[in-house]
Amino acid sequence: MSTASLRLAQVTGDNLDAACAISVRADQQHLVSPVVKSLAEAYVHPTAAWPRLVLDGDRAVGFVMAFFDVAWDDDPHDVRSGLWRLNIAAAEQGKGYGRFAVLAVAQEVRRRGAKHAYVTYHPGPDGPEGFYAGLGFRRTGESSGGQAVAALAL
């Protein structure tokens, strides 16, 4: 994989089927919602959601959705941005696509002026904590809907 061939692309009518076809491994399906649910959430929250396909050349290998400027726990003074969803196709995992997607989201969060990027994830031995920690995310001690919260200093 050459990182020069990697990019994020807006989900459109032309690539919608490719986006919806992305599925994580069977043992990960309890950890992350399917892409179709993410797209429905993006439709319902259009000002906060930023859904993107992860492309290697023209081939869809994953899906990532960021959120921007969302009030945390309904506190208007605690506004956050970060990673909402990450789905890397089962056959494409372990190739650096997830790393690329998360760092691209962090770059977009930084470009929009935030000092931290946040992520929530399923805690426990089968969850992605090690992956996010390896990218520099540190647990905040908070939780959201049973999910651990971590932040990456930008």
C-alpha cells in the first residue's frame, strides 16, 4: 500500500453501494455499527456528521465518520470534535487504512481549530483501545453510553 494512493472521499450516489458494502470482521460487529446506520445518522445530523469513504486509488477499503462542534453532555461550553465511526473492510484490516483514516480525521479537526480530537469505543480486551492508544489517544476517564472516551492532543 502506498500512502500516496490513499484519500478520503465524500459519500455520493455514485459510491453509496461501495460504502454500504463495507463490513468489518464478524468478531468485530458488536463493536461498531454498520455503515448504513452511520449514513442514516449523518442524514439526521447533517451539520455535525462528516461521513467519508476511505479509498485506495478508486477502491473503497473503509468508511470513517467524524463529528464537529458537538456539545458534550449537553454542556454548551464543552464543544468537541473527533471520530464518530471507523469501519475498515474485513479483508483490508492490518494494512494501515485505519491509521490513515484516523489521522486524516485528526488533521481535519485541527484544521477546523480544535486542540483535541475525541473518540469513544468499546472498552475491554476485544475492543480497539490498543489501536487508538498507539495513535496517541489517551483515556479521559469519562464514558458515554458505556463507551470509553479518549482524546488526542493536536
